Amino acid sequence: ISPKVFIERVWVDADPDPGAGAATVEVRAVVRNASGAAMDTQLGYRIVDDATGLSAASPAPVSVRLAAGEHQTIALPVAKIATPKLWHFDHPNLSRIEVELSNGHSCSTTFGVRKIETRNGGFYLNGERVRLMGAERMAGSNPEYGMAEPSEWIEHDHADMKNLNCVYTRVHWQQDRRVLDWCDRHGMFIQTEVPTWGSATFQGMTGEPSPEIMNNGLEQLREMIERDRNHPCIF
């Protein structure tokens, strides 16, 4: 399915400067060499507007050498975007990054250019003070589907919430990628958790959870961050 040297995942951190009308994008790629020999390759990327496909940035590629069986997290050249389209719950603009190795293997993901801040008791999005209204959606509540929810039902619930001016929601466990993609594309913040909560989970424990519960929760949290960190909807 993929060559022996391949891109495992891509992490994007976009930091806008609303006052200057520009943005800085930092990109890291995890590249793995699953072969039995050292490999030399080139790694590059380009950023495009997801709606139009127009190019926003395309820094020069870098040379990478990986030992046999090695994987590296590689910081790529920082991109500068002039006049970026910012992600906002009223205007959920998305960008797409396409990272490619010289052997042809590529990895693509969407992200949003947006800045979250809290200061002086207020919540700011891209420098604008906003008030976030919302409701919690409990996945799996429809007895006809349970947790095997079709896309149509996920879209139905979230569209109802957005129609009620909900721009913020929360959940009690890791979500289907379709949920996060809907929130990215329709402008809804989502607070996600791992399911290490509830009286039954911590029954019999006192000041600290058991090491098994603690380590399991941390492992889930690390995996969730690795998978979901590029979503602009994640709060």
C-alpha cells in the first residue's frame, strides 16, 4: 500500500497575526523507514486553499536520511501566508497541506488558521471577543443506531445544533473522524475528553487513581492528540 519509506503523520501549527493580516505555519512530519537499509530522501510540502485549490505557500524541500528501521519527527521550513483566510465559526475557512517524499508517497490533511486566547475574563477568537453558546451531544443516543451512527445522523444532529446558534459542544470520549470533520467545515468548536471519568471508574480509590487507570487515561490522551490535533474545531 505504501513504500518502505513513508510519511506516518503530519502536525500543523498555524499562528495568525490578525493585526498584520498574516500567518505563520509550522509543520512537522513523522517519517518512517521500514526497510532494512539506510535511505536518503527529499521531503517537501505545499499549502493550498481547500475551497479553491489555489496555492498559499510552497517552501523548498529538505533532505532527510533515515537509518534502517528508524523514524524521525522532522521540522520542515516555516511557511508565511499573506492575507490568510481565518477559521471562524461564522466563516469556517480551511486550508490543506500536502506533504510529499521524493519516492512519491504523500500525506494530506486539512487545518484551519485560527488563534484562541483567554484574557481579562474573556474568550477571544482571532482577536475578537466572542461569547460561545452550545449544548452537549451524546453520541449513540439514537436507539435505532447506537454507536454505529450513519453519516446522515451525525450531520442531522449537528445541523440542528448549529441552526440553534450552537457554536460550541463537548463530548465525553473520542469522536468519530466524521464528527470532527463536520465541525471543521461548519464552524463548531468541540471540547473532547477521554473516558476516564465516573464514579464506577474510580470506585475504591482515594486521593489518586490507580496506576492502571492513570496510565490508560494518559495513553488514550496521547493517541487522541496525535490523531486530532490538526482540527481547528478542537478546543
